[in-house]
Amino acid sequence: MTRKPQGGGKGRGQHKGPGPGKARARRKGVGERPKVRPGNATTEHWLRRPETIRRLWIGGLFALAGLVAVEAWVYNHGYFGIDGIFAFNAWFGFASCVAMIVISNGLGKLLKREDTYYDLD
């Protein structure tokens, strides 16, 4: 059995060549900005375009309305009485979201400090 030399060979930490990051960056599409295609004059990301945002809102509202509509055909056994009514999960989630916003605004006003709070006198 032969052993590798301790100091002179290409052992651990003595690799000569591009590091793993440089080799990865040479691959096509990694770390590059999107190229502008001749037919596409905008370089804006697809999630920032107004028409995409509108389509996502419409699709999300249709999905939520569909989930509420499906509840008409699914038996919902409520454990506390109030959670057995139609669309309980939808309005309870909405009311919880509104409550979190109101509470966070109240906490923000309660904990707010002056602009000069951290300035040294």
C-alpha cells in the first residue's frame, strides 16, 4: 500500500484552477442578467409588470371563490358551533388578518419614538 505525499502533491487545499464558484459562473445562465430579446423591449421582471399583477389578483380571487363554493358540497362538521357555518374559514381568516393589521398599527403608535431618539446630545 502506497501513501500519498503529505506536502508536495495535489492534496487537500492545493487545487490549482478555478474555484467552484467560477466554474459554476461559466455555465450558461448562472449569474447572468436576462438578455433582451428583439421582440421584447422591456427588461422588467415578469412579476413586476402591471398586467401580470392584475392576472395574479384575478386568479387568486377565482381560487378563493372556488374554495368557498366547494364548501357548499363538502360536509363540514363544526366542533364549536360557530365553525360549522358556511365559509367560516374564509371570513375568520379575513377577520384575523384585519385584527393583526389593527393591532400592529396600534403597537407601532405605542412604541414609536422621535426621530432624534438615538442622537447623541
